Amino acid sequence: MSRFLSPKLADLTPYTPGEQPQNRQYIKLNTNESPYPPAPGVAAALAAADAADLRLYSDPEAAKPRAAIAAYYGLKPENVFLGNGSDEVLAFAFQAFGRGRQMAFPDVTYAFYSVFAALFGIPTRVVPLTADFAIDPADYYRPGEQVVLANPNAITGLELPLTAIEGILQRHPDDMVIIDEAYVDFGGQSAAALLAEYPNLLVVQTLSKSRQLAGARVGLALGSPEVIADLNTVKFSFNPYNVNRLSLELAAAAVKDKAYFNACCAKIIADREFTAAGLKKLGFRVLPGKANFLLARHDKVSGEAYYKQLKERGILVRWFDEPRIRDFVRITIGSHAEMQALLDATAQILAE
């Protein structure tokens, strides 16, 4: 670091993204991207785009995709916020609702929560998952703090039922409860169904996974008009044109194609179960997740060794050098052929 960096940031540990190698072609099962292309309407919107329009700023109100998202959820546009990926949406939420207040989240979850808290000077209460990597709702019944939960949980893929989310909301009438649903479309239940009853709820989602738009960087939040207005206060104090013109068009097209969305999600769910069964036959412990990935471990090979040996065979998975999950790897669900290749390579590794 330079001598000019603010002393308050000297100890900041930034988020580490998954590998995006450029040196060779891999079967990429490490960053929870979709194996399928975006909806046909996205390609049509991209083809119809006029490069000359890029001289103009994007719509700061993001009216077109907000209307599409609101229609999909049976909400109004004033219930919808758009950001440059869900990471930006979460960053705005941490600033809007966390500064000067304590925030609680699990010890094994999306790593950006701790990064944002450190970046914005937010005190935290980091709550250990149970021995079987579940979130115990009772651990979040303490009023007077803001709660942030990924559901299904990032890294583990395990889900809390809506009744558990509602129990937490009921015990925090004067606090924000942020539910990060990046993976909810792969078999989970969205807390968006609770928005009408709980003004202290903010639901954050992304179009990166189930809508195949990771490269377009579009995230969203659903909440009461007042809470969405709070996020807009932060946004318009930072970057009013935070989502580019092309991404706004592509987001609207992706959300409108329900049939394609449902078909892709169904294929990923089916291949998740196929892969889980295959890994279990090979002696793996596989957490029963509801995301587009699996967290798995084997007693005969360490997580790091398994990750490295797969990489040597041209397959990337994610290994986290963290105490509680060091023996596991996280495996993104790709196409059926890719998952069969993973199982074949795994069988070879275990046989050596």
C-alpha cells in the first residue's frame, strides 16, 4: 500500500473474487455463473442497441427494468431498487442502515458482509453457524441490531424457511432485516412474500445467476417505498447513473422471459441433485443446499488437494482457506456434461 492510504483503511482486507483465468480454457465451476446463455430476448435487445446512444447517460430512475421486476413480483416500481450488481446494492444497504448501528451475520457466509462492515466502520456481531452449518434463527432474536442473512446461505447453500425469517422480523420491529437472496431461484422461497407485512424487511437479489447476466452487473432490492427511498438517497449521493444503458435494457428483457428462466432453473436444480448423488456414491459428504452450487468434502482428500487436482485436469472449483470449511470445496452447477466430467475426474482422483 502507499503512504497516502487513509490510516482507517490500513487494516482492511478486501474481498477475494473467484478465479477468472485467462491462460487456458477450464470447465468453470467456481464462481456460480450460469452454464446457459441469457434469454433470447436479451440477445435481441443487445442486437437492437444503437452504439450512438452510449454518448448519453443511462436512466437514473432505471424505470424500464424496475417496472418489469415490479410486475414479476406483483409490486409497484417504488418497491424496487436497481444497482450495479447485488454487491453495490448491499454496499448501499450497509451504508444506509448500518452506519452507527451494530449488524449481525453468520461466521460462514458471503465474505463481502465483513468487508463492507470494515470499510464503512460498522460494528458487527458475527454469529457462528451450528455444528451442521445451519443458521439458528434464535441467534438473531436480539433487538437493537440490524440483521443480514444470505438465504440460501452463501457458501453452504442451506436455507431458512420463511417462518424462521418471519420470526426474526417480528423481533426486530425497529431494526432492518436484510435478506440476501442471490440463490433463491434454485429451490428456495423468497422473503418478498413478506414485504407487505414487514416494513423493516429488505430483500436483495441478483440477475447474475438465474438470469444469466453476471457480466451485465445488475442487482436489485425489494422493500417498502420508504426503505427504497433510503437506498436512493445513498445512490444519488454516490452515482446516480450506476447501471449502464445496455444493462438496463438487458435486465428488462431477462425478467420478462419467465418460461426461459423457469427452464434454466429447472435444469440446474436437476443437475445439482444428479451431482450430489454422484458425489455421495464416491464417499463425499454433501450439504443439502438449495443454490446453484454444492458444498462437499471427502475424508480421503483435503479440500485444497481436491481443488488443485481438479484444476490440473482443467476443472475449477472454489476452495476457501477458512477454518470451518477448509476441508470442503464449493462446486458450481454447470451443464450436465460438465457435471459428468467433474464426477469422472473425481473418481480418477480418488482412485490414485
